[in-house]
Amino acid sequence: MSPTPLRVLVDDATLTVDVRGEGPAVLFIHGFPFDRTMWRHQIGALRRWRRIAPDLRGVGDSSGAAHSIARHADDVVAVLDAAGAARAVVVGLSMGGYIALELLRRHPGRVRGLALCCTRATADSPEARAGREDGIARVRSGGAGAVVDGLVPKLLAPDGEPGRRAELEREIREMGARWTAAGMIGALEAMRDREDATPVLDAVSVPALVMAGAEDAIIPADDMRALSEHVPGSRWAVVPDAGHLAPLEQPFVVTRLLVDFLGSLR
Ligand code: MLT
């Protein structure tokens, strides 16, 4: 995406990070099983900001594997350090939102604002934890692609134009193919074991934007609205004709929401 991505060495892993432009920092954290390219529309558009987008451990051009959300949160602190950003507005989709909330729990001084998209604060239910176990078993027997295949039908709004839908599905499969088996197992374990972040939400003291995909089959918009009600003074938006991958499905709408939110912070 960027001609010269930054390489950040953290312990035994090298993280690859796109850093673009000058201005106040915005950190984009991708979801599962995606990579930093899922933010390419927003990164291309937000020209008045320094945009920072890492591939998390075990995906894309980053090595290693993280077995906890805390590890990911500490990784993104190393990314901010390497990019010279003392504080950033943090934008997270789904698993990226789990990491953003963990960042806020562990390193609150690094977060200047928060934009949460298609995510939740609660920990996994027993059924969801069983689903993670099943996913881990499928990666072990069939590779990372087996999990991606199972997810693709649930990720997009159901009534999208067929040609566009096929293009998005291809893009999701490409991102999914960039995960190593170890990286994917680590991410599934990290999500399975994550703590309830509702107390973090209740204590948010930075400006916040909460966005839902109107047709998200994985994290319903009603759940996101309930999440937004925990964040004092947050902006709330539903992205029409979007499923779980709103920044790619409706790039103009999501970019507009971010431009307005970020503009309110300058
Ligand atoms: C994601 O998009 O990051 C995942 O749907 C999160 C999850 O599986 O909990």
C-alpha cells in the first residue's frame, strides 16, 4: 500500500506498518481475518492526518503470532513509538476494536480519540468460545483458508450488487490468505480469552465515534447501539447497506463519518 512501509521489531516479531502523511496521528487496527489493506480507502482519503496502519502479528507482511489481545495492544504501542506518535486517534474494526479497548485499558495516555466499528466490548460467551476451539481445530486440520471459507458468507451485507459482492469476497479471501496458520490460531486464542472491556468503555474520557453495519450478521447494529450507550458523549452512526466490513463495503460513508469525527478533534 505504501511504497516504503515501516518495519518494527518487537521481541521475536517484525511488524509491517504503512505510515502516510503528516499531521495528528490516526492508528487503524484491522479485524479478523483481514489485514491493513482493509483500510485503504480511508488511508487514501484522510490526507490531513498521519495515517498509521500495521499488519498485526501473523498476517500480511508481519511475522510471529500473538496469543493475547494484550500482546496486540502492546505491539501497537511499539508501532506508535516507531512512527513517532505520542498519541493517536485509534480506529478499530471488530478484533481491531478489542485491541483498541485493550490499548485504552493498558496505555490510556496513548489514545486521543476512539472510533469503534462493528465490534463489541463483552467477552466471548461459552458458545463463542466453543466456536473459537472449532476454528483452531479447523486451522490445524485444513489450514487458515478453512476458517476464511466459513466466514466469507457472513461478512457482507446480503443484498449487495452481485459483481461488487464477488469483488469484495475475492478481496476478503486475499486478505485471509495472508494469515499464517500460527497467526490465525494465536488470534483465535486471543479473542477466546479476552476480558470483558465494558468497564473500559464506561470510563472512556476521550471523544468517541461508534459505527455499525446496518446488516452486520456477526455483530448486530442493536448490539453496537447498546455499546455506544456505554460511551459518554459518543457519536453514533449506522452505515446503510453494510455488513461486518463497513469500511470496505461502504468506503465513502465510513470515510465521511471519520472525516467529520476527526475534524471535530482538530
Ligand atoms: C473480526 O472481524 O475481527 C471478527 O469477526 C471478530 C470476532 O470473531 O470476534
